[in-house]
Amino acid sequence: QPHLPPQTWSDSINQANKVALLAWAKETGIHLVQINGQRRYGGPPPDWVGDPPPAGTEVFIGKLPQDMYENVLIPLFQSVGKLYEFRLMMTFSGLNRGFAYAKYSDRRGAREAIAAFHNFQVREGCAIVVCKSTEKCELSVDGLAASVSQQELEATLRRVTQGVLRVALYASPGQKQGQLALLKYSSHQAAAMAKKTLMEGNTKLSGTQLRVDWLNQDLKQKLQSCQEKSSSSRVQGGKHLGAPRQAPLSLVLHNTVDHLNSLCQRRCLGTPLFLTKCIQATPNGWLRFWCQVVIPGCPVPFSGFAWVQQDGPGRSGHEEAKAVVALQVLQMLGES
């Protein structure tokens, strides 16, 4: 059998529902924009006047049939309140990833959506999950050069982003001679725009391979704990002590697997299954893993690669790889 070009192959999947979506969009005048693996309506919608809705107005929607699109979902979720934004996570083939986010004009709309549609059967035998979404306002920036000062970082951030409330610098847990910054913004929208700006790399911040992510709370607590211990042990007998050794990556991230398990339990997505395979080892102790996380409530597995450093002799690195990939999945599920 002849092989289809990728675009032809993806267009041939779920063709009837894709045609129905296009017909609905043309009939209603709804404008959908697909960027970076998600398709979005609104944010703001055409008739919106004023500021964006406050925190607490967005819901997470899980366990969606992969062949279901906005022509079914938007009218359904609009039936309980005015939508400000609707985002459907998409795969390369044009199927959805099994989850979406709906933001309402007020908190009442979000509450009504949870009450009406949690465990609602959008199709016979297909009950969906609807719960409150966590709207994040904090970012982490890893890989900053050791020479970057707090004053320089704050000045740069205030120049290229808006809504900066707090900046804190720590020794990077994953890069020797590097720094990690924790940033807090005035709103989720401000943080999201800052994340986009920083990821584009036009800020002239010195460092190698800067990594910008939504802040994981386990990482935040661990860094703050290490800082407190460092401060309490910095002076002894009037003599200045050296800074404590940096915590290994596995120590900083060791709670991420538990955090992912808890998140999936709260969202009724089932227990994640981790598959890891070491595919490369370097002489200086770095291991490269292929990783896959299968979550029963998300039809498409999360797959990717992770570099970890062997944490002591006899350690395989599998637990460290699980922690890294768990953090990546948390960011994908929680990014809004």
C-alpha cells in the first residue's frame, strides 16, 4: 500500500467530525486559532468589554472523546454561562488530547459548569470530568549565569514584561555554576505573557539553555527550605562558612511523582503508569532516558526524553527520570 504524506494522513482521520466543525464555525462565525498544540476560542471573545475575568473562573475538562470538537463542546459549556475563552488541547493528527479548559466571564459560570457537567455523559458511556482549574501566576527560570545579579534580573524583567511582583534567585539544582529564578506576577495573564516573552529568548539575559516553566510548588518549597538551612548555618562562631552543597535534582523533584498521582486522583483521571528506558550514558555520569506516562483519563500518552545525572554509585537513574517527566506532565496538565 502506498504511504500517505503526513498532511494527507492527518486530514483523513476523523474526517466527518472535522467537516462538521468547519461547517459549524462558518455558520456561527466562531473564530478558532490553533497555536502550540491547543486550539482556542475567545480570550477575549468578540463582544467582550473590560478586563479579563478574575481568578477562579476557569474549569478543567477531562476524559473527552478524542474525536469530539468545539462544535459540540462550546455550545454545551455556553449553556450554563458566558464563555470568555475555550481551549482544546490537540494532537498532530487533528484529534484532541482528551482535555480542555473553559474560562467563564464570572465565577458563577465556572461553578455552574462543574455542577452540571462533572460526570456528565457527552456520549453514551463517555462521562467527562469537570473541576476547578488552577490558574498559575508564578514562573521558574533555570540556567541563568552565576554572574546575573538580582538587581540586573529585576530591571530586565520590568523592561520586557509587565506585572512583576517578586523575584528571587537560588542556586540551580540541575546546573553547576548556574542560577534559578522564581518569578511572581500580578495575574495569570501577565505570567503567561511573560512566559511567552522569556521563552522567545530576546531578553539578553546571560545563561545557557534557559528553561522557563510554570513554577512547581514542590520545587518552590524545597528551594526555600534549602535557603533557610543555608541562612541558619552561614555563620558559626563568628566565622563565615561556605555555602552548602547544591541539592541533587532527584532531591528537589522527589515529590513530583506523588504530586502527579494526587492531581490525577483529584481529576478522576486514574493512576499514571511510568515507562522509562535508558538509551544513552555519558562518561561524566549523565543518562538519557526515553520516558512515557500513560494516564487512563488522557487517551494520548505523554512521551519524551529526559537527561538526568546518576545520583550516586549503583543508582540506575530511573527514579530521577520519572521525577523529571512527572514535572513535565504536571506542567502540561496545569498550564493555562
